[in-house]
Amino acid sequence: MPGHITIKTHIFLTGATGYIGGSVLSRLLSHPLSDTFRVTVLVRKQDQVSQFRSMGVRAVLGTYADLFLLQELAADADLVVACADADNEDAAKAILRGLKDRHEKTGNVPSLVHTSGTGVLIDNAGGMFATDTIYSDLDIPQLESLPITQPHRSVDLTLVNADSEGYVRTFIVLPSTIYGIATGSLVDAGLQNPFSRQIPALVKLSLERGRAGMVGEGRNIWPNVHIHDVADLYILIIDYIVAHNADRHNRPRTPNPKFEHGASGFYFGENGEHTLRSISEAIGHAMVELGKAKDSTPTPFTDEEFRKYFPNGTSLGTNSRCRADRSKAIGWKPKRTTKDMLASIKHEFKH
């Protein structure tokens, strides 16, 4: 097309070898606009550098402790997708400093998609009750009522405050209990961890104690979401950001009014919910089928087991209830449900 300008989007992604970050990166590499992306990742191992480079990804050796490096890489990016440590405030601030440098240098406003989690909503139910409080990502006053002492909240607010200063647009994705085994080019290459954390950890502990375990009576409720659906949400948000950046150079288009950033830029990742007991019961049934237990009924972890398995405490017995109203309003269409999550648990015994 005469006069058409191809805009290169510089993307810096952290957590590229992780469960979430690797899934997002795989989507970026197979994206219809992938030839317009210049992707940089931060990796811990030298052999990973050459592997990523062979896939067309610029890989830099380093960790979240390398704050000056984080700042430098962010300063070279139009968009940062942070999928590593949700609670590393020093790293988040280093990335923000880099994005501020970017803004001051170019005059453009870069974007940051940050991974938080619905752990920000937890209570202290101890598995004994379900809460009636359900948060919506469209109800900003309700979200603003969350105290800074909640998990992830301090970093989330640091991002929101940075957005209010005008040098960055922040988008915070809050996945819930993610399940399913990740697939894609990075898993095939042996670069990405394909497994989630919460359910496999409970499977492991249940196998160790010889019976499915739970906290208290397992009445507490959490949302759930499949890893492929989570990756869809990230890509949808990235697509909006890339389209917005392109519109600076071409004719403006009408944005989705629910696609917001900063104080309103929270996006829950959930498509159904479950009680802890339902997960423990599914684990128990699988254990009986595999000859690993004689009784499928889960039992509460004892005080001694708490000291052994959870010396720093656990969120397993908490409530975290939410609805992904904003995520779905911008066009996110998760496919897998709680039924799929419960059916997937038996597959967690195979690794």
C-alpha cells in the first residue's frame, strides 16, 4: 500500500522460560504480526541465549536482581510484558525507570503489561467457609478498597501511580488458579516450564502423605483458568496496545471503551470457580485409581503437616472470588471451564 508505514514494536518480555511468560512468548512468535515485533527476553542461563537467538528472539543474560540492566532493556522497549516475579518491587521500579527514560527520549508513552494475581483478594478463611464477596474488574472503587497489605497490592499500586504520572500506560493481568499443561514451540524446545504450581503441589503433598489433603474443611472458593486461555488474554491486551501505537501514525479508530489502563487497567483471568475440597476430592479419586490410596475422601492437614509443608503459611485455604467482566468486555473468550479443570487433575500425576 503506497505510503503505508510498517511500525516495528520493540517488546521486552520477562519470565520467558516460565509457565505464563513462555506461553505468551510462543503466541508472539506465531502471531500474524510477528515480523513487526522485535522481542527481547531476559534469561538466566548462557545456553538459553543461543537457543532463543536461533528462534529470532534477542536474549540477554541476567536476572531480576540486575536492576540497571532491567532499566536499560525497558528503556529500549515500546512495550514491556512482565511475567516473572509479581512481588519484586525493586524490579518493577527499575522497569518503570526505564520506561520513563523511553518516554523522555521519544515523547511516546510506552506500555507495561504486568502479571499480578487474584491472590490480592485473599482472606483468612482457613478452609472453613466460603465468602460472599466477589470482586469485578469493572468495579474500580471495590478494587481500590483493597489494603496495601494484601499480596501483590504494593507492586500493583506502584504501577498505577506511575501511570497517573503520564509517562507509561499500565495494564495489570490477574490470573487465578491456572491449570493445564502448556504447549508450544518453547515447550518443544525444552526452554519453557510447561507445568502450573498450585494443583501439582497439592498432588505432590497428597502423594507424600498417602491421602488427599486439604486446609480445614476445604470450603473456600477460588477461580480457575486454563493456561491457553490466560495466554489469549495477554495477546488480546497486547493487540490493543499495538493497534493504539499504530494509530499514532495512521488514522485513529474507535477504541473499546472498556479497554483502560492505570487505575482502571485491571484484568482478571478466570472462567469459573471451585472449592478447595473439590480439587482434593479429584486428587483422592485419582490416587485410588492409581493404587496410591485406599480412601478417596480428603482429610485436613494436621498441625504437624502445616509446620512441615507450609512453614511460611499457605493461601490454599483462602477465598479469592472474582469475575473477569472487563476482560470479557474487551473480547476475551475463554473456552475451558471448572469441569475441564477438575478433569485435568488426573493428568497432573503423569509428571
